[in-house]
Amino acid sequence: MTSLVGMQSLSKHFNGVVALADFSCAVAEREILGLLGPNGAGKTTLFNVLTGLLAPDSGAADFKGTALIGRPVHKIANLGIARTFQNLRLIRRITVLENVLLCFKNQPGENLFNVFFRPGLCKRHEAGIREKALELLQTAGLADKANDLADNLSYGQQKLLSIVCCLAADADLLLLDEPIAGIAPEMAERILAIIADLPNQGKSAIVIEHDIDALKGIAHRMIFMDAGRKICEGAPDDVLNDPRVIEAYLD
Amino acid sequence: MEYAAHILVVIGIYAILGLSMNLIAGFAGLLSVAQAGFYGVGAYVAAFLALQFHTPFVLNLTVSAVVAGGLGFVVGGPSLRLRGDYLVIATFSFQVIVLGVFTNWTSVTGGPMGLYGIPPVHVLGSAITSPLGFLVLVAATAAIVLWIASRLARPPFVRTPKAIREDHVLAAVRGKNVARTKLSLFVVSSAMAAVAGVLNTYYMRFIDPSSFTVMESIFIITIVIVGGAGNLYGPIVGAVVLVLLPEILRLMGIPSAAAANIRQILYGLALVACMLWRPQGLIGEYAFGREATPK
């Protein structure tokens, strides 16, 4: 298996609080990596570093052989990394469909020159992505909400939409921050099914989730981290039976 | 008739200014108080060219728009890295600098005395001097500006500015080049404001710095907020309402000395009333300053 994304000795401190300490790992193509750890373990910080929102104090990360650290946020996204947020970020005052459309990459109609001098190209591309977006919403079971404001969706539907957005971006690596926390079991099943299917589409994911049973069902491999460090790593059963993990979750 | 045509010309010029402001304030949520500066740059460049080189209207219009657009690029590059209050301060300093140049670069701008004796617009050999004739020119120009704005106000282009005004971090995470989008809009907006300035120059055939102060910038913002930020036609509604509002005073027979002061009060009241009871403006969709961006 070839490695899709690699992280080498990433460290990050916030005013003396350790968020990441010498953290290294790699994710292979078509692999789902589960990321476990107590609150404050540095899981979300890792996502922020990988997406360029935070600069690490030291360390390196690469994606398909391209260095990530120091690259602007939008360029990292366009390399093929998409993410969701724990506190659910969507553009709330535009429709569900527009949220999905926003995520398609390399749209000719976003360029000022094309808007005025190549309107035909913009129109054709727009029609194409509109069709794909509706298809994605159909598959996710959100088609009937396409023209509602994103703000009017239920919490679970919003979480689902944020994953559909990652699919629209056609990213090779999805960073999912608690994709099923706090939502109804039926919706969680739908979201887990989408995540479990990612490898079949050639995609990889890193999933942060506190629901250990759910994570166990989809992850090929797990990492347990605490205080910014990788405590253990391996097959889900091995990690979940590690005494240090059991101790942390019983505390 | 002359009077009605005059009012419509003024509405047309302010509608163009409102449309230009709406591109950045309405669609991308960026508050700039430099719009009168770009308006003035357009007015002065056109006046200077007309007086010094006797170049035709269309050429002067083009050059003014290009100069203001270029200036927008230079000013927007660094200042659009800022948001909110900081952007207001950065654009305010540009506004002050430009006004300082208008007032003090006497050899080019005529200083506080301004530039006068600007030749009228010639179309097919005949000069346009009546308000009615000029109204046709303003209406045609405003229609072109509206067309340009409409191209930018629809998807796919408008999605990115709308995403930026709500959550610029998320827009970047979605792969959007936030800086480039803001700068594109700022450049087009600056050029549009300059077009309004050129029309003002040829209509009044006299310009001085007092037309391009920060108060004028605030008036342009008021047009957008009262009309409806983020709606393509909002600034047109705003321009109609705010230009007509003080005309009511004239009909009521209030002496002109008092009318000027009452007009300022009316504008202030309109702005405060909108912010309090109708933040999205008369026909707008975006409540300016109300929709806080998440950290």
C-alpha cells in the first residue's frame, strides 16, 4: 500500500499547553484511520495543521508527495483534502444545493475573465456540476431539501450535508471531525455507510469519533492519542484492548 | 421637465455608485469607506484629460476606469487582508490621502478651486448640454454597469463572495481563493465608481474636492444599506429613495438654507431606522453587520 498522507514529528504548543508532541503517522490510499483520544488530546489540532489553518511549531507533513506546511489553506484543499468541523460549519444563509455546488473544484465561473469572456464555458460547467450535486444529494437522501437554506436542516442533516460537501470536492483524503456525535441512530447509520464506502471510491479518511463501537465498524486501523502524543497504533481490536486505552476511557 | 431630468441624472449616477459599493459590501460583506475616493479619481482623471488633451468622452471614460481599477488593485492588495473595523480604517486612510491629493496637487487638480470649463460630451458631432440629453447617456451607462453587476451577482461567481461574507475560513477550506475573489470585486467596484465620477464631471462640467469627501462615501454606503445589500437591484432602490427624500423638502417649501441641514438629518435617520428595524434594507437579503462571522 502506498502512503497518501504522511506526518513527521508534528509539534504544536498553545501558551505552554501541548496540543501536538512529536506526532508522526501515515495514511495509505483507500484506508480509513480512526483517531481516538480524550478531549484536548490534539485530534482537532492535527486536522487544523493538515488543512493549513494552524502552523505547527515543528515537523512536516506531505500529501501525495507535496509538502503541506506553509501552503495556503485553499491550495491544500485543492490538492484533494476536504474536512468537516466538530462544531459543524456550513454556509447557512445559502441553500443546501448551493453549499454542495460551492465545493466543486476548479470552476471556470469563479474567474472574473471567464465570467465576461467565456460565459458559455461557465454555463456548461455549472450545468454539469449542478447535475452531479443533485445526484450526490439524491444518494445521501437530501434531494428533497436541495432548495432549503442550509440553516433550516436538522442537526443530523447538516452533518450529512457537510460530508456530501466533502464528496463534491472529490477529495482523496477526508478529515472527519466527529461525524456522528450527537445525532439520531438512523442518521448515524447513513453517515457511517457513506464513510465505509469511501475506500471503494479510491478515497481515504481520518475519522475522529468518540463512539468507539461505530468507529470500530469502519476503521481499518486506529491511533489513540493523549496530550498530543501517539500512545498506540494498530488494528482496532489491538488498540481498544491496550491497557492504556482502557485506562483512559475508564477514567 | 428639466428638473425631472436633472433628478433622474443624479439618481443614475448614485445608482452606479451604489451598484459598485454593493459588489464589495453587499456580496462579500466588506465595508469600505473609500468609494468616494475612487469616484473622485474617475472624475479628476476624466476632467484632466478633457481639459489638457481634449480627448473624447469614451476614451476618457475608459482611461478613468482603468486608472481607478489599477488603484483599486494597489490599495485592495494589502488592505483586503483586513476585515471589519480594520478594513474601514485602512480604506478611510486611502480616502483621506486621495482627498489630500485633490486639494493640494494644484497644478493638476486645481486645488480647492477645482477644475472648471470642462467641455461637454459630443455624440456624433453634437454637444449634449441639456439634462434630458445627458439622462440618455447616464441611463445607457447605468444599464451597462447593471449588466456587469448582474453577471457577478449570479452563480457560479457570486457563491464564493457569499461564502466569504458568512465564513471566510470555511470558504478557504472549501478551496476558494479568498484573497483573489475579494480583490477581483474590489477592482471592478473601483472602476465602476470611477465611471460614475466621469459622468459627474461631464454633467456638472466643474469639479472640486468637496464632492469626494468621506461623507460622500458614507452616503454611498447608506444607499446600499437602505436599498438592500446583497440584492442586485437594492442600490437602485436606495438611490431613488435617498435622492428623492430631500426633494420632498423642496416641495414642502422649506427654505434652501435649512433644507441642506435637514437633508443630513434625514439621511442619518434613514440609516439608523434601517439598522434598527430593517437591517436587510428595503429589498435586500443580507443584514449588514448583523450576521457575525464565526471566529
